[in-house]
Amino acid sequence: MDSRKIAKLACEALEEKKAKDVQVIDIREISVIADYFIIADGENQNQLQAMQESVDETLYKAGIHAKQVEGNNKSTWILMDYGDIIVHIFSKEDRLFYDLERIWRDGTILEPKDL
């Protein structure tokens, strides 16, 4: 499955759990670490955990397994590495603090619906 389809599945899984402000950054032209970053935030730790589980389950059913996951049920930033896509799930405060959209501004911002 190509990375764009994987990113679309991940976005759908996040949106199922009412993720806030889901954004995709296409970094294929500026980095070799991945093709897409997906960034989303949630209201509380329970929602962040539900978002993580939804992405993991959806991609697992599609035959895609996480290479690494950083963060746990007490974390306010969860990073899920699927190779070609990396999913970042934040609390609103941590998302504003780390501001990955600014750091990766040389990438192309995509709306999930455009994948």
C-alpha cells in the first residue's frame, strides 16, 4: 500500500475519534525520514489514547504495523512511526509548544480530505 493511502487511513482513524485540527505535511521533497507527518490534537488523555488505539487498529487491519511508538496513556505527545508516515498526537498545549507545523514549514500542508 502506498504511503498516501496509509496516511488517508490514519487520518480517517483520527477523525473517527474526534481528533482536532488534523493536518498532513508532505515532507517527501525535504526529508528522507518519512513521506508524511500527520499531526492532530485531542481534548484530554483519554481521547489521545483512543486516537492512538484507533490509528493502530485501523492500520494493523490493513497489514501495516508500527515500527515504534513513543508515549503512553499518561503522555501528552504520542509519536507513532509507521515508516513512510509518522503520526503525532498531542494535547493542545503541547502542540502549540512544539509547533511542528512551523518546524516543517518547508513541507506541503495537505488537508486530509485531499489525500
